[in-house]
Amino acid sequence: DTEVTQTPKHLVMGMTNKKSLKCEQHMGHRAMYWYKQKAKKPPELMFVYSYEKLSINESVPSRFSPECPNSSLLNLHLHALQPEDSALYLCASSQDFYEKLFFGSGTQLSVL
Amino acid sequence: DQQVKQNSPSLSVQEGRISILNCDYTNSMFDYFLWYKKYPAEGPTFLISISSIKDKNEDGRFTVFLNKSAKHLSLHIVPSQPGDSAVYFCAAPSGGGKLIFGQGTELSVKP
């Protein structure tokens, strides 16, 4: 199994909603990541988890809250988002740092 | 400060010909590079990588060349196929799990 699975694939939410994005991998990878990508731009790193502990937060606003319940799961909790937060949110995992990242297919988020 | 640069936002190539995508970097500490391919509304997929101890790595139709003195790498696709049409990102790990991406090059392969 070399997949990173993300749900939902699409999400539309209002600025007062609370929602969560989910990510799962069963490759035994110890590093998991959240990236944000706008159309035709490179992915922007948001958070890195290593061995289930948050190791990097790229100064992401607190309306994005990551959670790593166990080594296979990664969540991103969303609250009070702004329309400019509309983007493709990508989860990725790797065996370790400096290893290639496996990306999920992403959640296309629209904030109205 | 853009440490990984892809100066060509787009490239158009005829099917069957060679596609050459270029990438420059400024940080001489980078010692490993990766290429990712991305279709619209999908996550990037890993294509090929190269370590700085090599100057070439080949995988089927894809070859990556590294010129350390020029801080330049290139991805060659031979022969190009319409299914190769996508955005290609080069990237370098910068430590602690950070992957520095270039801006991407959109490749269009015309039948």
C-alpha cells in the first residue's frame, strides 16, 4: 500500500463553520505533512509532524489546527476560515526527512 | 529569497520529441533533489531524484542531470507523450522536513 488517502475530496464551508480534513497512510511513515497549494503555484508547507509530534509550524494562523492522533492519521481542523484560505490542501508522508514525499490527492476547499 | 528556481513557467513540445525542464538552486548545501509531476486538482507524484554524489540518474524515459558547479539540474523526457502534460516541480530538502519547491514548469505535449 503506497497510498496517502485524504477525505473529503471537496469541501465548501462558510466562514463561521468548523470542519476537519482527514489523512491516512499505512506505509509506516514517521513524518507527515500538511501543505496548501493555490492554482499553478508550488505547494506551501504548513505543518510537519515527526513521530506524532509537531516539529514545524510555518507560522500558520490559528484558525488551522493540526492533530496527529496516531502514526497513521493526520487531521487538520478548520475554524473561522477566510475566503482567501480557499485552496487545495495536501497531506503527505515520508519514511523520514530527506526521503521522498508521498502526497494524497488533496481536499479542494472553498470558503464562502 | 527563492532558493530553488524554475525560470520557465511553461514549455510546449511535440509528441515524440525531447522535453527539457530546467531548475537552478542557490544553496550549495543542498545535496539531494527531487522532481514531482502534478496534474490539476491532484497531489504531486514523485518522479525521479538525484543525489549530489551523482551527475545523472535515469528511470525509463526520464533522466535527471545535475551540474553542481553551475548549481543547475535538468529533467529530460524522451520521447515526450501527451500524458506527460502536467506541471513539473523540482524540489530540495532543506532540513527538518522542509522541502523547498521551485515555481513549477507547465509542460504541454502536443500530439
